[in-house]
Amino acid sequence: MPSFEILLKYRIHIALLAIAICVIAWITELAGLVYVCPFCRAQRTVIGLLGLLLLTNPQHWLTRWIASTLAVLGLVVGGMQHFNGWKRIMAGEFTWGEYWYANSWVLSGCALFIITGLILYLWAWRPTPSETDSDQ
């Protein structure tokens, strides 16, 4: 398990991964491989925008403000979609479908996990000692 100090060095990689997740998810919808879902669209867009904001200066107050606002939107939408899955489970109406990994309950749980991780990372990020030394 990597330490947080190691993760701090990979901000750009984490940001590019978030953007890649967003782009791949949009491509699958635009190619007609998955059904159109407004919940999913909001969550994947928030993941991509948080990735873009990680590419900027994460310590700037405006970056954190915009990222926090976007994260709250994504978490509320993801939470609503995930809770709808729990309602179906409790009502006995839940089915995994043909592809369990494309189930909206599973994907919304993943989106909640990713969005929470990105916003926590953005708020906790600070330059590593090697980055501050090279600036001088």
C-alpha cells in the first residue's frame, strides 16, 4: 500500500487517470455501448473536471472552491443513484443484469469512491520537498 507521501508525487498521473476514466465513460455512451443515464453523465463529468482541476494549482483557494462545489454535486447525484439501488435491493426487485460490472448500483458506488478520493486528495495535496527545491 503506497504511503500518502508517495501519492503526493503522482498528482499529474492521478489527474490524467481521472480524465481518462471520464473520456472512456463518455466514449462508451456516445458509441451506444451503454444506455443514456443522466446520473452517470453527471458523475463521469465531475470525475473529469476534478481531474482537470488537479492539473492546475490544487492549493489555490479558487481551485478548491470550484472542486468542492463540483464534488458535492457529484456525490449528491451518485448518492441518489446508489440509494435507488438499495431501495430496489430492499424491495426484492434488484437484478444484476447481464453484465454485473455495468450495473448502475456498482458504478455509482465506484463513482462515489472516486469523487471522494479526488476531492480529499485535492484538499490534502501539498508540494513535495523535491518540487519546492527545484523552484528555487
